[in-house]
Amino acid sequence: MLIFRAAVMLLLVAAAVCFAFYAGTGQVRYKRYAFLILKWMLIAALMFFAVLFLERIV
């Protein structure tokens, strides 16, 4: 449980840093990295909520 929470927070910070680099430099690769990280953050968050749901059932 703690691992999922930490992973989501780290991915959120990494995406924010990538967006800041994109805003500062204007290079499109940083925006692409940020959206890729956001995708994986969403997957990690969904897994976190799935674990919560399964714990509630069992």
C-alpha cells in the first residue's frame, strides 16, 4: 500500500518537473515525457484503488 502511494507521489513530482522544463525551455520532448509519466501515474493510482477495493471486499 505504501509502495503505491509513494510511486504515485514520485510520478506526480516527476511530471511536474518535466512540465516545468517544458515551460522553461519550450522543447517538446519534455512535454512528451510529462504525458508519458502522467499515464503511468494514472495506472499506478488505479492499481492503488483496486487494492483498496479488493481489501474492502475481502
